[in-house]
Amino acid sequence: MSENSHKWYETLIAGQVRERNKVRGSYLDETMVTGDEHAGVIKFPVVSGTIEVYKVSGAIQPVKTSNATLDTVPIQTDEYEASTYIKTRDLRKQGPNEQAAVSREISKAIAFKKDKLKLDAVAAFAEVGSPHLTDGPTTVETIGDGTTRIDLIDMIEAASRIFGTGIEEGVYWPIPEVFMDQLEMYKEFANADYIGSKDLPFARMDNVRKRTFRRVHIMTLPDKYFYHGTGAFGAGEGHLPFSEDGYLDTFMWCKEAMGAQMDWYRETVEVREQFQLEGSPLLAKAGLDGAAIGVLPEMVKRLRFKAQNRAVRPEPVAAP
């Protein structure tokens, strides 16, 4: 093989990666705020306390200062890679479909890892709260105890708590397909349209169902994204994704309540020939350097409800 043999392969799969990522992966981009970077540490400022407005008396006297508190929530980014070797003899045998499969699996792994960093950060925030804040609250509220099915009233309760803080950014709630099925048992929810930003990645994806209800932007994600809880993905029997003996944790958050930043993110697979290895195989690789962390606990809710694999019609409301 020539020393440039990897370049045609890299050029070929680059176009396939860009086309594929229009409909899959990186669902949670732009649902969290970015921070300020300094020496490899990302910092998210938090201002708490109240600044009072007072009437000027006209007398020459000291001003009446307020007690505002400025905290900083810091986090160190980490690097992640996904890679695989392609043997020279295998490369000669590969057709277009096999070449696409290689790049697809590497890029999917990195795209999922980027989303997983954010979901793990929300879950950790809900579990331990924030050690960085001077003023309360420092813990995340959990709605539901995991013994009942998700209900529209539960979603309304969580949303009201978040919007009651006076937020200015959007609120997002990723849920599994079956939770969307369950909520669509309510006519007022099923008739809702998505009215959020059409520029967000999930809003442009055909495989994501979207609703905006009570100002909350709700989107479905693949079942593998719901791995928090005793009934999490993979716990079900046979071909069922979830164990109905347990519960699922989903999370609702305001954009400004969670911080996430990718210092660099390479979705296009890079391919290099490895002359130091026997047979000079190709090494295909993608990666990222980033982190996510909880910032404002009162603007995040954990919704813990019974895991299910099919929707159930709500019980009819008895007439008064």
C-alpha cells in the first residue's frame, strides 16, 4: 500500500459521518450552558442573595449595600477516545457498506459519550447536590418514589417548581419512548406541538418525538440513554428494555442550571497508517475533551417513576 493509502479512506468516511449525525447522536447539545476556561478548568459563576433597591433620601450618608454572594462551580475536563484497528487485508475486502459501518460505530460511540457525560452529571447532581454553593438550596428535589407510573400531573409539578424560580432559559426533559406513549394517553398532551428552538440538534432529528407542554421541551431518546434506576435499560427480561419491578430516573433541567463544555470534539473519524505495527494496519479514531456539572439545584428535578414497557390507559376520573 502507498503511504497515502489512508487518505482516500478518511475522505470517504468523512462525508458519511456528517450525513449520519444529522439524524443520530449528540442529542443534548446546547441544552446546557458553557463556562469560562482557565488553565484547563471550566468555571461556572453563581450569584445568589438579594440586591435591594432603596429610595434616595437626599441626605449625605453611606449607601445601603446589599449582600449578594458570588460562588464559582469548577470542573476539570477529561479526554476520551474511541478507536479501532483495520487490518490491511480487511481493508482490501471492504465494500462501501463495511467502510460506513466502521466510521458509524466509532462516531456513534463518541456522540453517545458526549451525551452520557451530561446525563451522568445531572444524575450525580440529583444524588449528592452541590458542595460549591454558599447559599441554599444545595440539593436537587426528587418527584416520585418509583412506585407509580409517570403521570401528567407529575410533569406539571416539576415544571412549576422550576419556572417558579424565575428562570430565563429553556427547560428540557428527555424521556424514553414509552413515557411519551404514557403521557400521550392524555388528550391535552397529545395535541401539543413542539414550539422550541428549531436549531437545537434534537429538534432537527426525525427519530426524536418532540412536544412542548407547559413551556417544557420534551424529547424522546433511545432506550439505552435511560440507564439510571433499578429498572434501567438492560434490566428487562427477554427483549424488553426495562424491568417493571424497578423504577427509572429521568431528569428535567433549565439550561442555565447545568454546565457542560467540550474543549474539543472530533466527530469525523481520523485514520492513520501504523507503520510501527506488523502489517501496517490503519487506526481509526475519534474523540473529545469535555465535562459537565450541576450548577443550580433548584432548577433541576429528578423524576423517579415506575419502569414500564408499554403504555397503560389512565383510570377515568370519577364524576363529582
